[in-house]
Amino acid sequence: FLRSDQALADIVTFQDHIIRTRNLTADSKWVAFGGSYPGMLAAWVKLLYPSRFIGAVASSAPIEAKIDFFEYFGKDTCVNTVRAAMEEVHRLLTSPSASDAATLKTLFNPCFDFTSDDDRFVFERQIYSRFQGIAQSNDFGAVKLADVCNAFAGAGPSPVEKLSRFYNRTVASGRCTYNNFAGAYDYAKNTSLTTTGIYRQWSYQTCAEFGYGQTTANAKGAFSPLKFVTPDRVHAYMCRDAFNITNAPANVEATNKKYGGFNLNVANVVLPTGTIDPWAALGLTNATGSANPASEVVDILGTSHCRDMYARRAGDDGHITWAHQRVEAAVDGFLRAKC
């Protein structure tokens, strides 16, 4: 249950319902649209149910499943200063010096004493989480990549002091930095039903199908000094403790075998992806191309996650305008084609 193939079956069941209740004719044409995970589903529903959809638009779709998704943090702005700050954070965490412990307390105010490297992982994850979604939501987020660069620019305080100032501006005043591994995955263990809570469900799907562990230990960018953020701590322990899933790597391999991963071979799918979207590392881009010549990759320079899905606006630059034109032309071609 709660797997992508079930979601795809739900889509075609919904399609049948609409056809029946709206009295649609057999020659009605359907195009699947989606972005991010729904973008994956849009591509895959065209793959598994090719006769039901004339085409699909799969925006920012990370169609390659992967356990250790270190590429999410592989490219960063202001790399040198941010990296120097992360190196100092890791050094302070591993230092036996009481003076260094006091410095860490002053800069970031850990909530608890550190009792293990697992606690240190939680702390490092809290630090990088302040950056985690900035690139992904750069087009519409309140804090943008330019703000990050501004925070780390210029002379004056040391890199780690600049990091402290930036970090503490993004959390509630007086709040400590959580660092207790025992409670790190409470969100994934919470079985209460709500109308808005999705974290447990999505966490389960990452264990059952996709991986997507956003790690830093094997990354090559500014966050690579955070060596406690490993695949085991980010993903394997959560899968085991919350869902009793211990075969996540095999599940990821099965997902790529089922859908093709980077070798997705399906016609009439257009795949827009922003060049500064961290998820682009697992999607089809100009660098990967498309396994099927009847599908099209649309790289959008300087945009982040799902930017093409938003309506036109007066301030759009030439890159997003071009992308909208490419998507519209593709959909027009789908609809003009014979079934």
C-alpha cells in the first residue's frame, strides 16, 4: 500500500470516473500534468498506461530513485565561506576542548548535552536544514540564494560567526538547536491522522521505493564537511525504526528497474527542469537527454523547483518565457496528433 503503482492505478480509476460522469467520448484526449512527485507520476502514468494519455508534462520530476542523494547539496553559492563555516562547526562538534564546547553553545545553543555521534548528526542536520529548501524554493521563497550570499559576504566576523548570525535569524528568538537522536524521527512514527500531515506517508514511500536520503558526508559542495550526516543516519535508521523496513536499497533498485530511472523510455512526455533545482540531479536534463526521442527535456536556466508550473507574469525573464513556449508547443503537438 501507499506506493506509486497504487497512485497510478488511482489516477486511471479517477479518469474512468470522469469519463463516465461527464459522458466523455472515446476520442477525448488526456494530458497528464504534475510537478515534483506528481511529475514523476505524470511521466510514469504515460509509461504504464500509454493508450490512456496522449502526452504528459512532468515538471522537476526526480525519476531516478537513489538511497544516498548527496547531490542535493552538491552545488552551492558562496561556497568558500559557507564551507569554511561548516568545517568549523564539525571541528567544534568533534573537539574535546571545553572552550570549543562553550563556543558551540554560544553560537548555536544546543538543546542537550551530546552523548553520541548520532546526536551530532541531528545537530548538523539542523544547521544545514536552514539552507535546505532555499535553492529549491528560490523563485518564490522569502529567503533566496542572494540573501545567503549577502549574509556570508564581506569582511568582519569569521565564517562560523556569519553562519551563527544567519542561522539564528531563521529560527525563533531564543530557540535552542535540537540535537537529540532519540526524538529525531518522531515525525515519521506519529500515526495520528490529520488532514495536513504528510511527513509519515512520504517518509514511508522513500523507504519503500525512492530513497532520496539528503546527505552531506559524501557530497562535494559547501556542506561536505558535515561528516555525521550519513546515509544510515538520514535514511536507514528512520526506515528501520519507523516502518521496520531494512531493505530500502533493494526497494530503490526495484523502482528504477520498474520505471527505468534515467533510462525512462516513454514517448510524448515533456520534462522541464530548473538548472538551480537541487532535484535536477535525479531528473532528465540536457546532460542526460531522453531515452526516447519522442520526449523532450527542457532545461530552464536560473530557475528552481517547478517554476514552469506557475502562470505567466509581467516580470518573467526570457528563460521562463521560452520554457512556457516549449511546454505549450509540446502539449499542442500532443493534442493535434492522432490517437
